[in-house]
Amino acid sequence: MPNPLRQLAPVRIVIADDHPIFRDGLRRLLETDERLHIVGEAGVGSAAVALVCELEPHILLLGPAVATGPASETLRQLAEAGLAVRTILLVRAIETAAVTDALQFGACGIISKDSAAEVLFESIESVMAGHYWVGHERASNIVASVRRFAAARRQAQMFGLTRREQEIVRAVIDGDTNKEMARRLSISENTVKRHLMHIFNKVGASSRIELALFAAHHRLLDNV
């Protein structure tokens, strides 16, 4: 049994996933901690948004939609409704593109569905404390990086990115590996690595996730 969140005040949670059996199992797991109150369940999409509007939970645990895959549309609807819920996205796999999209649309956490129970409990505690969570750890450093970028211009030219470097950024956002980038752009993997190093230096990023967030936040590739 996972350790209870002893320092956490009562937390109201809505579970949204298109698989009723998964929702039931998740509810039973969370109910092992008396401070976590499951106030509602729904599928992904408008039903989840309506339930959050009605119940005003602290946390929304949001799974991927069966029909459309990522839950970006649900996140977008929540953002447009101005709801203050903290959303933790439950994904099939942690990928750069998924992290970027989720944080851009207002998610506070992203964890894999096959994570250990302890990770889920820790992510809830961290998000309730005002932090971000990605994978198996807090991601406050990523959020700090985004804030550092807030004053920057959105145009790629402002940062001196060449056309090829913009193509590399696009591939990073798409979640390509170095090998996939090399094949996609008909260049060597060593050349890909050199381009990435130059890009990191130009925009001040230190990881692929930071670079993808930076590009999305400043709409660098809108015209590419």
C-alpha cells in the first residue's frame, strides 16, 4: 500500500478516462488515502469539462481519449472555461511532444499510466503544493525555464535560428530521435547533434523538453 499523504489537506478529485474499469481501479487505489476524496468520474471530453464545472475539484486526473488519442481538446476546453482545476494527465508514454502539448494547454502534471502507485501519490502532493510534475519527478526547473523565456520575442529570426535549425526544432517538437531527424533531413546524426548544440546555445535551453516548450510558447514555427 502506498504511503499516505500525511501533510496534504483534503483533496477533491475527479477522474476522467474513457475506460470505466480503469476509472474504478484508480478510484479504489486513491481511496486508500483518506485525504483524497473522489467526487466524480467521467469519460474524456465535454462530460469531463461539465463535471469539473459542476463539482469544482482541486485535481483532475485526465486520461487519453479513446477516439482522438491525446486529451488536448479536453485541456483546451478547460482552459477556455477558465477553470482553476489542477490537471494531471495520464498518458501511455512520456514523450516530448506530449509534455509540450499538455503544459501548453494548462496541465500541471504528466505521468505514465504504468507508473507505480507511489509516483501517482507523489505527483498529486507536488501539484497541490504548486509544483509541476513530469514522469517520475518534479519539473519546477522546466517551468522556471519557461518563465525566463517570457520576455523574449516570438520570431525565430530574433534568436538567429537558421532554416535548418528551425527544421531541427520542428523535429524535436514532433518527438523525433537524433536518428529519425537524420533520416528525415538527410543528414548525419553528428550533424544533428551539432545543430542541437547551436540551437540550445542560441535560445538558452538545456534539454529537448525546454526547447520544445520554448518553441511552442513563442510560436517560433508558426510560419515554418
